[in-house]
Amino acid sequence: MSKTITNTISRRTFFKGIGLGGTALCLGIYPGSATAAMLEETEEKDVALFAWVTISTSGKITMTCHRAEMGQGSYQSVAQILAEELEADLDTVEVVFAQGNREKYGSQITGGSSTIRGSYKKLLNLSASARMMLVSAAAQKWNVSATECYAVKNYVIHKTTGEKLHYGDLVEVAVTLPVPQEVELKDVSEYKLIRQPLKRKDTPLKTNGAAVFGLDKRVPGMVYATVERNPRLRGKLVSFDDSETRKVPGVQDVFKVEMLVFKTMREGVAVIADTTYAALEGRKRLKVEWDDTGFEHINIDKIFEDQEAVLQNDEGKAFHIQGNSTDVIAQDPEKLDVVYQTPYQSHSAMEPLNCVAHFQGDKIEVWGPIQAPEWVQDPLAEKYGIPRENVIVNMTFLGGGFGRKAFMDYPYEATVISEKIGKPVQVVWTREDDMRQGPYRPGISYRLEGSLKDGKIAAYKYRMAGQNRNIWRDPSSVDKPNTSTAEGLLKPYYKSIANLSISDVLFQTPIPVMWWRSVYASTNGFAFESFFDELAIKAGKDPLQFRKEHLQEEREQKLIDRMIAVSDWNATRNGFGLGAAITECFNTTVGQVVKVSKAETDGVKIDQVWAVIDCGWYVNPDIIQAQVEGAIVMALGAATIHEITFKDGLPQQNNFYDYKMPRITDIPPVEVFIMENAEDAGGVGEPGLPPFAPALTNAIYDLTKQRIRKLPFKLSEVEV
């Protein structure tokens, strides 16, 4: 059964946009509107364009992907949505990356798992409108009613005669027709492409070498650079000796450079060369003196000691308060009062940071693995006093991002170097640069207090003490609670817990921090869901049944029932433990069950992970499965293998030899189950990460009765 959407685009606006002389049908998505035709240039300068599609007279269909592709699957998903409602052959749809252009495409920030959930409705409407216009064009040519025609795989077919016309033969007529005021969208049951596990369009490109990543980019006259940066954010460069560096064949120049990191200038020494290898060899021979006096050189143990201290003495800034949890808990002699801790983490994407920049006076052009084009354009336009549209940002494929490549420091640095040398330059970071420079996921301590009455939560008090990433971008937020204080907590708990207090205890260090996959949900979820388990055990209740009693909404009830069914949760446990956790972020809820047992040697092993995801409307189940599996692997590493530590203010980890990644032999079997419903789309790239760590530690408690409250821990050191 199809559904009808009403359009608000006028015919006048449509014709202003087309202006093609009958050469192609170009359609764009507008925030707040259903669909319209649009070119790169239009009289409607105040209208923002989210994405656009072109169908040429040759029949070529080009889909512009306005967001980055860093492995999360948007390159495939946008094309799959388009082909579904357009009734196009997916193999004939070419996908290209958009340049940075906020006026044309709206927000192009690839983060918050927002690419599909933020634009799928508009893209469906756009595609359906294009199909209806092409059908109407064919009907006009045949002088029949449009109801006698239908579209399939780039053709419009007349039902009675079987005659057919290719889309390319229809665009000249289609552009003269009015935009449909009522757009008929397919019902989910009618989908042919959406909800199918179709192979990704970018996979062949990434396996045959055709995909262009940032490191692959070359432009005429380009030179190469690497930078020896101050090992501490706020230190200063005293002097450097480049005499040995300049002896390296291929080295062209050496000079001081400054890179904007949030509101601070990080100083360094740039080495320019004919090749990246020569630049790196020259950098090794640099002798640099830094001045770090006057700055606190902190150690990791002191950070967590200070966090615990402020949690004991500071109520923090209230993020959400209802009822009076403090008084209720104070009157309970059997209250729970515990502290959880999560470590600093590096992003460590497989493709190191890199960027090509060409400074040309009143114009700047950059190429690279960039998650947020407008966040590159804005600071460069401000620094050089040029219009934002003169800062051209070209996105390439990204070899992983996790939020790090939404930061603007590396394109900023490349541009400053290009200005200095008057040439295009590719700046390449080493793995050590990336790991030691940050920014990092912040290490956080949590204090949780709780009280029970009649087997249910009577009061719940949560305080977090960790660096607020908002302060680095906006120092005025220093006296406000972190906007992500409750990220990861399911919203129905606000209804079921009468006395609820969520607060942020302000805590800062000189260490630069920023978002990391699933942002604060990745750490908050460990505290929230571990503590819910502790409360369930204290109440003498099954942990999933306890959650069901506090999560009364139908979606959560169904999700928990599915978790119980797929994991055989209620079966007799003999020699193994099961643990569960449920978190929500970016409008998606994920529940996970982890099974553990005694390892053959020391400690415990993970036998199985079951993940149930409720992301509402979705496109490709294979992409969802891959994202959840990848999130679990990343969560496993952060919980049991790696962390960033600091000594004398410096990070102690350098590369994968001392910041180890999970190996394939570490990964347990993972089964992913998708809830089917008619809800709006949620995010997929990040929500699979937060529930894993608490589900794992809850499973270990079920097996060993040992409660793990500090990450990371080693599976081999758990006593069984």
C-alpha cells in the first residue's frame, strides 16, 4: 500500500531551477520541502539544497552524495534509496562526492550517524517525484493517461501496448512538466531494493584500486610535507637545527608552522620535500628544543584520583533533575554507591591523517578524507578574510574516521604550509603523530547512587566527571553541564524513575579531547547499564526482567523479548554466564547479550554476542550488520585491550605495538538482528558500540560474581 506526500514547491520555483535548455533533469532536496528541480546555479540563492540527482538525455543517472564515505555505507545507501523510488537500475546509478557547499547541500557533517536518518524522507520524495514526472512525460508522448503507464529499470512502459521509452528519451519533456503536488511513496512491502542485502557499489572500487582516498590524491606541481609538532599542546618552539635535515636528497625547505587546535595554536616544524619518504627522513634528523615551562605535566593516575575526589565533594551542574533522589538515597541504609571509570582512547583510523591544500591568495582548495567540509571552510575563510565559497573542499574516500576527521586541524595546517611555499602540498601524518597528538576520547569517572523500594528503582543519582569537549570549541560553556551528560540513557527511564538526578561535575585538563565513535554514549553506557545490573541483582531480579519493568514502551518491550529469544536467555546456565545491556543514541536503541565461559588457560573467553538493533526504517541489512559488528570490535578493544595513558603530560602510546588492536582470533561470533517496525529511521554507524562493554562485564559477573567497574581490563586476568 503506497502513501501520498503533499509537495509545497511551486511551478514557478521549479522552472527557476531547471534552466537547462532541455538537456537534463536535475532535482534537489530542500529542507522543509518535498522536491524541486535544481542546477548548480539558480536564482533562488536563499534556498538550501541537501543533495541532487541528474538524469541526462543519454540516460545517465548521477547521484551526488553530500556526505563522506568512511566505511559506514552511505555511498551505497543513498543510491539504493534513489533507485527504489525512481525505479532505476541500481547498476546504472553513478555516485559522486559533493564539494563542500552548505548553501547547496545543507549540513555535510558526517557524524552523529545522521546521513540516512537526516535525509531519507526527502530523498524518497525526490526520487518518486522524478519517476512520476518521467511517467507523465511518456504518457504525453503517447497521448495516453499516466495511469496507463508504469516505470521499471530506467524505462517507462505502456501497460496495454508494451511500448517503452528510456528515461534519457523523456527528460526534455519531463523538465517542462509541473512538480507533482502529491507524491506517492511505496509501502515497505512493495520495496524491491530497499531492505535488500545488496552488494555495495564502493566495494569493487576499494578492491581494484580505483577508489581515491586522501593519500592517493595528486595535483599538478604538488610537493610533500610532514611536521614535527610540539608534543604538548600549549608548549612553545624555542629553536631547531635543520642542518642535517637539509642534507637529505629531495628536501626543499624547513620552517616553523602553527596549526590551530580548537582555540590554541600548536607549534611545529615543517619539512618540505619531493616525496613523502624524503620529508619523513628529513624530519628524523631535526633537532628541536621545546619550552613547556608553566604548564601542568599531568599523569594518568592523578587524573582519575582528581575525578574521584570531585565526585565525592561536588554535586555538579544539574543536567536533569526530577523528584528528590538525594534525600531518598540518604535515608536508605542499603543504598548502592559505586564509581565506574573509562579510559582515554585514540581514534586510530586505518588511514592516517592527510590533506592536500593549494593556497592561491583569494582562493583555497583542499582535497582529502574530510568528514565536515563546512568546518574546514569556516576557519580558513575567517583566517584569510575571503568568502567561504572561495574555500573549495573536495571529499575523497576515508579510510575510517570515527569523528577524528571531522576536526579541522590537519586541513588548516596543510593550508598554512601551502601559503608559505606558494605551491600545492600534501601533508601526511604518521601513526605516531595521530596517536600522540590527539584529540582523544576523554577518560571519565562516574559516581552512581541508587535506592530500591518494592523491587523497583526508588531513586537514581548519576554524576560524571570528565572533560567536556564543548569547552574546547566554546570556552563560554565552562560553567554549563556537558550537553551529552545523559547520552546513552534510554528515554523511558525518565518516566519510570520518579526520583532521578543526572549531573556533570566540571573537570578539565590540558589534554585535547573530542568526539569518538558514539561520543559520550561509549562511556556513559558502561556506567548506566552496569549500575542497572547492580540494582537488578540487589533487587533479586533477573536483569532483563528488571529492565522490562522500567521500560514500559512497546518498542523497548519488543526489543527485550527479542534479546531473550535469540540468546536463549532463560535457559539453565551451566558453566557459562550471560550479561545484557541496552543503550540508545542517535534515535536508535541497541540491546546486546554476551556469553562468557572459563578460558582453557587463564581468565574468561567470550563465546557469543547477540545484538538486537531497533533503528526504525532502514535501507540495507548487510550494512547494518557490518556496522554493528565493527562497533562491537571497536568496543571490545576499548574495553579489554587498549587505552591512552599519560606520564609527565605526554601520551605513552606510539603505534599499534603498544596500542594493540583486537585480532581476528579475539573476535567472538556475532549475530545481529534488526527489529522491523514503521518508525522513523535512526542512526546505524555508532549505536552498536555502547552496550557491548557493560553486557560483557555483566556476563562476567554472572559467571564469577566479580563486578568490574574500571576499563580496560584483561580477559586473561579475570579469576574464575
